[in-house]
Amino acid sequence: MTTKYLDLKMDFMFKQLFGDPRRKSITIAFLNDLLRRKGDKLITDVQYENTEKVKEESDGKSSRLDVVVFTSNHERINVEIQVKSQLDLPERLLYYWSKLYSSSIGSGDEYDRLVPTIMITIVNFPLFLQETDEVHNVFKLFEEKAHFQLSSHIEFHTLDLYQFILKWKKYRRELKKKSSSEYPWLMMLAATNIQNKMVNEEMIQELEEFAMKEQEIREALIEWETLSSNKENKVLYEARAKFLRDELAWICSEKKRARDEGLKEGREEGRQEGRQEGRQEGRQEGVAQGIELSLKKVVKNALNQGMTSSMIAELTGLSEKEVKEMIKSL
């Protein structure tokens, strides 16, 4: 079923809903809930620092489209969404944090004019698969033994949609009861999938329930639907969907080619080893190693396209457990 909601994980959709001055109330509610702000720490106003028109090509390439705001609490917040796996993402985040932090003062200014800078990164792939299954991770700078904070100026938040979807499928009732502040926003980001142009109707239904009692969620849903019906957005969205389908077709062909090459190389290696060792096991081991290397290449490519382990399992014919083990070994 084609959804009336376009995928908010696409940069141009994300920025229009969460990074547009005309929708400031949504931005403020979104940030307060993601950062779990309450009381005197609530953000009451924001100034947008990058409101340039979104530029996106059909091949999916674009400049950084982060939402950057300066808040009423005299802090700078950068929000971005990443759908493609990046092994160097932690280092990249540190680099961009340093650039953003240092840009808050000019040459000759005193250091006390520097402001707290917070990076919020929403990812659609397992970022810390071996370390944690938490959806929301917060990183600050603390002394190793006494655990006191060096500075409150550095803070990173990562929100893992991959883990969120897994937990939602398994523990939906429990999550709904606990209902953390970021819960409805993560559902909003996870509910649609551009790759198969499907919508999770159960998530949308839950969102509509939240909208009945939370004004900001109701406002966001209305704006989301409005943006999704925009003709220009729909054309751009279809172009992106086609690009992703072409990429998937390429991955499938690479899978077949890699399997064939792996089998061929494996057989040759196995024959040579078998002749040298005089054992049948050499040939079998060579075949197995060739296939495993080929599959790892396919899994890595699929992961880079933002696919989940279940999608990769369907693509490769492996079990989801085997895919997860392979991801760990990459």
C-alpha cells in the first residue's frame, strides 16, 4: 500500500518538518522531547542558523542538511539524520562538533563566549551493535575515576531507529505504557519506508492516539501530511525511491556475481589445496571461504544502503542471526 505520508528519514522531508522557521513550535517540542527537557531547562525559543533552501538531486547526493539552532538557553544544537551506515560516524561527529563549537566565537573573542554545543544524531542502522541495544545513548565528557564532568559544553545524543523498531515489534505494549518523551517522534520517523513505499499503519494509529492528547504531535502529523501531499516533494520522493530501487537491483546482481566468483575461486583454491594436501577438506574449505567473503561484501553494501538485518536476510537468504553475526565481524 502506498502511504500518504512520505518518509521523514529523507533529508529534504526531515528538514522541512523540523528545520523550518514556519514550524518553530514543532522544532521546539521535538528538541525538548529528544533531550528530555523539563522545568527551567525547557527550550522556549530557537533561532535557525541554516535556513537555506534544500537542494537535493535524484541520485540522493546532497550537502549536509542538518538542522542547527541557537536556543533560549544560550546553547547551540545540531540535529541530523543518517540512513546510510558510516563506520567512521563517531569521529565524524567529533569533527563537526568541533567546527560548530569553535564557530560560536570570532578571532580575538574571549573563550567565555563559547556556548554549550549539542549534537543529536538519528541513525537508521545499528551504530553500537556490539556495545548496547539502547535506543537513546548520551555521551558527555567525564573524569575516568571520580566521574566529574570536565565541561558541560560538549554533549552527544544518538537515537537508533534500527533498535527502536526491533524493540517496538517485541515490546510494543510495554513501550507504550512507559512512553518516554521521544517515543512518538521516533515512531513518526520509523513509520514509513521509502524502499518499499509502505507505512506501518499500527504506528500511525498509535501516533493518532498521541495526537488526541498532545498538541505538538497533532500539529506535526498535520504538517507531515501536508508536506507529503506537496507535488514537488512527491516528485523528488519518487526520484529518490527509484534511485534506491536501482541500488537494490545492483546489490542483488552483485550478490549473484559475488557468489559465482566466490564459488569459482573457492573451488580452484580447494582443488589446489586438495592436490597439495591430498585432502577433500581443502576444496570444501576454499569454497566456504569464498562464499563467506562474497556474502560479507554484499552485507556491507546493503548495510551502507540503510537496510535492516531482516531486509538483508531476505536479500541474501541468510538467517537474521547469521546476518547480525556477519555485521559484527565487518
